[in-house]
Amino acid sequence: MPGATSFYRCAGPNCGILRQQNDRWWLMWTSFAEFNQPVLYLTPWNDEIAQNEGTLHVCGELCVQRLQSQFMGNIRAAQLRRSTA
């Protein structure tokens, strides 16, 4: 569990607000291992998961959507680079 001095800042593009105790935040992370391809995970806030390395702390729907869009764009750009190489 995070200590009293723990704080989380939104990872959303151009956001960075600090999480307050009663906020309804989300957690996002990516993985490649399980399916041998990039996968984006999204879950409601959980103190234990929030501490995991690579977890993004996200303040709400708009920032989640922006990060999802970046993820999808990065995947498509990488596929295009591989197909033209």
C-alpha cells in the first residue's frame, strides 16, 4: 500500500494533475509477453497495481482515450515501418 507521502500524477498527455484521495482514476499498462503482440490493459484504480513498474496512472476518460490513441498510433506506425522495410 502506498504510504502517506505517496502521490500519483496523471500520465495523460499535457495533463499531470495530482491524484486526490476520492478521485476515480484508472490504471493502464502494456504487455507483449502473454500474446506475443502488444496489448493495452485498463482497470479501475487499485492501490497494489498502481505501484507496479510500468503502470500509468490516469485521471479519467479523456486522458485514457488520449493514451489509447497514442498506443494504437504507435502500433500502426511500427507495422507500417516493418512493411516498408
